[in-house]
Amino acid sequence: MQPRHTARELALFSINQLPSQPQKLESKTLDDIVTAVVRSLHDETKELLQTASAELQRSQDRLTSSENRTSDLRQDIQAVEGMVREAIELTKNAINNIGAALDFPVTLVLSQRDEVRNYAIDILKTVNNKRSQIDETISSALVNWQIDRLAQLDKDILRIATAEIMFMNVASKVAIDEAVELAKRYSSEDGYRFINGVLRRIDDQLKEARRKS
């Protein structure tokens, strides 16, 4: 996984910890924010695995109960089927929790690398310091929509990509592709298409402004 990809994930998880009103934030303060988010991810991973383990145990208990029931009350088929369905559902939940937990270890490991943390902090600093310009640019690219009505996650992904394009010398194609990947992973089913469209309009507007200047 590319270090900057992980840095963008860290920034996305951290961005809602920024103050609501932009103010000068020291690098140490931003690093503390990132550290707190990493701890939270660690705790969430641990909790997901513990929940998965508990659900697997409950699933096993229900299956055992159904086996015992068949030996005693073979005629009570509906009750047994209900137990088996519950056991299957619990197993599915456990598998989903394990899958979610497996998403985080690489991020947790790479977050300890200086290049990852430093880039995440650069993103946070840029978004915080240039928020009014970033939000104005996003608003200008929205069609029949207002920025304050956007889902928070979509808004934060747009802010990160716009900050990279406008202020961090990241090629627009790279920033857009990375934003779409974040949206596919964390946003709603259609979120990545919406984000892709907004960012492409932003890119076109910025290119047109540079051409005229």
C-alpha cells in the first residue's frame, strides 16, 4: 500500500477532530490528533475481533442446542430450523466483523512511519488553514446542492482532494483517483460517483481559471 494512500486514510479519520473554526494549529497538536485516531482504530479492531469471537461462540452454542433438540424432539423441526438460521446469521456477522477488522492493521502499522504521519499532518494543516477557499471551490462545483447538506464523509473526502489539487502540488488525476478509492471504501454505494463528478468539475474550473490568468 502506498504511504500517501495510508496518509489520506489517516487524514480522513482525523479530519473531524479539527476545530470547527479554522485556527493556527501546531504540528504537535495535529500529531496528537493523528495519534488519538490510531489508538481509536486499534481499539475498534480489538472490539470487532472480540465481538466476532463472541458471535462464533453463540453460533456454536445454537448449533449444539439444535443437535441436542433433534435427539430429544425430532418432531419439533421448526424450532430446530430457527436455531440453525440464527447460528448461520451469527456466523455471517462474525465473518463481517473479522473482515472489517482486517481492513485496519496495515493502516495501523504504516501510521507509525514518519512519511505517512507527516503527509497526513500536511493534509490536515492545509484543510484547516485553507478551509474557506477549499469549501468555496467545492461549493462552486456542486450542481443543485449545498456543501452543508453533504454527508460529512463525502465532504471530508472532497476537502482532502481539493486541498491536494489546489495547495499541495498533487496532480489532479492522482488526487481524484485517490478520493474515489476512499469513497468506494468508506462512502455510500453511489458516493464515489458523486465525488468523482464534483472533483472533475473542480479540476475543469481550476484549469479554466489558470488559462484565463
